[in-house]
Amino acid sequence: MSRSLAKKLAQVKPGTLYAGVDLALEWNYTMVITERAQILARFRFPHDRAGYDYFYQRLATLQERQQAPAVWVGMEPTNYFWKLLAADLEQHPAWPYRLVNPYTVKRRREGDQLDNAKDDPRDAFTIADLLRTGKYTETRLLQGGYAELRQYASLHAGLEQDLTRCKNRLHELTGQLFPELREVFQDVAGLTAQALWRRGAAATAIRALEEEQFLQQVREHFQGQRLQVTKLRVAYDRAGHSVGLVAGCQALQRGLMNAVAQLQILDQQEQQVRREFTDCFLALPQAPYMLSVPSLGLLTAATILAEVGDPRHYSRIGQWVKLAGIQPVPNTSGRKSRSQTPMSRKGRPRLRKALYFAVLRLVQGDPHFAQAYQYYQQRDQNPLTKMQALGVLMNKLLRLLWALTKQQTFYHPDSALAITAD
């Protein structure tokens, strides 16, 4: 038995009951079992005040009937449903709750029942049984500024994805109307390019105009300070012998103009959310210590803290490393090993992405990270590849940020001595 599992089981008093809740949009199915996995009750309740009160009433009745010292509640972090119940449970400390991993629930259920059957009672029982055997996490809801920061991080990431999809749509439509234009305007978000999109970028429509007439129409849609006239003249010249589509041109141009309008709206929303996101980060006590690290950008630092959450919820750096999914894990069987330094990649992907791009900048802008990056690739014993060295530095950066925020101190070149340690 692992030390962490033994510690979890030691927290539970003999006779404790376990309530597994399978969350859903309308009805939550609950299964209550004893420490010997005996089923005591099964019932449903909705996501409303009356439903939650009924849930607590049933738990209290069962606890009194069984003379149990406590009733623990377990659930999967499913969609946003778990946040509703968890937030209410935190107002009722008599009912401690824990989270179980959805992947673990799936594998445990499939292992217990080879027919792969799935329904609410099976899931509720599996959740309760995992809770009974200590297979849970002690995750808690974020509060205050940390909760706001996490929501801003999710909102900003969603807007970035929407912007990427919109730009890809622009590339697709432009490729049909005027494929040679990609050689002239590589940035579809540029102000001159957007002015061209607004007037319609079909090659067949452009070559029907005189050059000065074409420039005047683009200028009327331009919303910047300096129009790139030279590139527009090149575009006009390319339109004369373009292979862009003629059939369906009008509908494609309408789609292009709609995509440009959507891109402008999304860009404004992203800038507004970015400002509010970074302002929220700067209001937190950890911000100045994290930003003292050279080359660590404001948005990157905000994303890292948003994904980690309140540092007071953690007792050791290993929890941060595991949360990021960058800890090395064994992947061997007999004499075979799939990787010398495998990374788990089981944590929060946005945190891992933020650390990766932060390290890319640090190896270029910070001499200590640059020295460590070269050292790991050139050392005599077990030299690492470029990607492996970056993975090690991601771990080092997270440990550095842990030390700065926990000790409430600013980055100093002496702080980087630990980075170059083997």
C-alpha cells in the first residue's frame, strides 16, 4: 500500500458511510454503501434547493440509523454539475466530499463487469466504492480572486480557439476566391488585409476594376493609419491571372465578409478579456513574485497561476508537478523501455502548454536557463534531446515559481543556481 493511500484511509473513522453521486443535467443518482460495500440506499435528486435538501435529509437519516460517525460524498468532476453540488456541500461541513477520476471510474466499472454495461446505478456504486478504498482526490473549489482568475483563463482560451477557427475560415475562403493572395498577405488579421476582405477579395471581381478604382475601394474600408499600397498593387497584378473560382463567387465573398466581421468582434473581445484577466492576476499576492522572473510574460504568469489555483491548497511542490503532468513516469516491461524520460501528460494541458512556451522564451532571454538547456544536452552521462531538456526545465521553472510564491521573495540570479543543478 502506498503512503498516500494509507494516509487517506487513516482519515476515515470505522463505520463511515459512502455516498456515490452520479451527476447529470437533470437528475443525480445516489448510491450509499457501508465500509463493507453493502448497499444501504439508492435515490435521485435534482439540481435545485429542494433536491439538495432532500439529499442531505436522506444522508442524515441513514447516518442516524446506522450510527455512523460520518457520511462521505463522492462524485466525478463532470462538466459544471460537480461545482454546483460541491459549492453547496462546502456550506455543509457535516458532509465532506471528495472527487474521483472519471477515467478511473470507467476502468473500474469495465474491470468489474466484463459486459461493459453502463448506467447510473453502476456508476454511482463504482464512485462510492472508489471513495471507500481511498481512490479519490482532495480537490476543492477555488474561491475569491483565484476562482475569477480560473474562469478568465478558460474564457480567454476559448476566445483564442475561436480566433484560430475564424482565421482558418478566412484562409479557406481566400484560397477559393484568390489563392495567390496568400503570397502577398500572410497575416489574415492585418488591417490592410481585412480592408481587402471587407470589399470582397475575389480575383474575378478585382480584375474587372481599374487599379486606382480598386485601391480607392479598399481605402474606403480601411480602419488603420497606414495602408499598404505596395502590397495592394501586387495583389491587383496577381488578380489578372489568378486561378480563383468564378462559379459561386458571390456567396463565397459574402462568407468572407461575414468571417472578417466575426474576426473583428472576436479580436475586440479577446483584448477586453485579456485586460480583465491580467488585471485580476495583478491583484493577487503572488503576481509580483512570479513576474520577477525575467522573460516570463504577464499573460503566461497569469495562466500558470490560474491553472494552479490558490497555492495555500498545496503542501509540497510535487503536487504542482503532478498537476501539470510533467513528472517522469516509468513505462517499462521486462527489458523494454518506451522512453528514457517519459512524461505523464495526465495533468492540466493549459498549464503544461504555458510552461512549455515560457521555457522557450527563458532559454533565449535568461542566461541561467540557457546554460542549463545546453548542459542537459551536452553532459557526458545521459545527454538529453532538445525536447527532453525542455521538459526538465519546465519542471525546474515550476519549482522556481513554487519557491518564490511560498517564500514570498523576488527572483534573484542566485535563485537560478538550483536550475543548473543536476
